[in-house]
Amino acid sequence: MSDGFWHDRLAPGLDDLEAIAAKAYAELPPEIRALCGDILIRVAEFPDDDVLDEMGIESPFDLLGLFQGIGLAHRGEVRTGQPPNMIWLYRRPLLDYWAEHEETLCALVRHVLVHEIGHHFGLSDEDMAAIEAEAC
């Protein structure tokens, strides 16, 4: 690759990461996607300060993704007005992590997405690794 390849390139934006996340989600096993139901995937630059405070995280770069909602393992009676389950992916922390590690951005986004979906299902790390391996 020549130096010219990066000459006019910009860091992936929010739309780019949303497209990567959508592709990673589409590549998950169909039975996992079916169980996810109406889960929403969103991308933001950084987590909100209230999220960081609630989790006791000092640096916004320390959180790559977050599941917000009621996981299947804890779901009981659905209440009116309950916000949908969401997975947040955070662009700047993801890019920072990507720059420091030997992993493609797509693989990193898939890993974080599967990890956050794992929170939705209450899965173990081994279960999440198996889902991620099947999606590759």
C-alpha cells in the first residue's frame, strides 16, 4: 500500500460504524437475530456522562459498547412505556482501541456487538465466543 492510500481518507464516521454494525448483526446466526427481536443498535461518539457516572468509569474511552434495557434472562411482565432494548456502540473509544490493537475494525465492532447481545441474553463468555466464531 502506498502513502497515497491514506492521503484522502478520514476516520470512519458514525454512519460508517452503523453500516459495519448492521453488517455484523446480519452475519450473526439467524436464531440469535430472531431472539433479539426489536433490539435497536445505535452509534454515538462517546457514552453520556450519566452512563459513565452510573458505571463508575472515569474515562469515556474505557467503554466501547453498552446494552441498555431488560435482558431476556430478567424479562418479566412488559410495562407500557418501557423503552426498547438498545445496544450502544461508541465510535471514538472503538477507534482508539482499534488503533492500538492488531484487529480489524469490523472484527472489533462484531466482538463488541456480540458481547452486548450476550448481556441481552445473559450468556456466558464461552457462549459469546461461540456465537462470534459462528458469525465469522
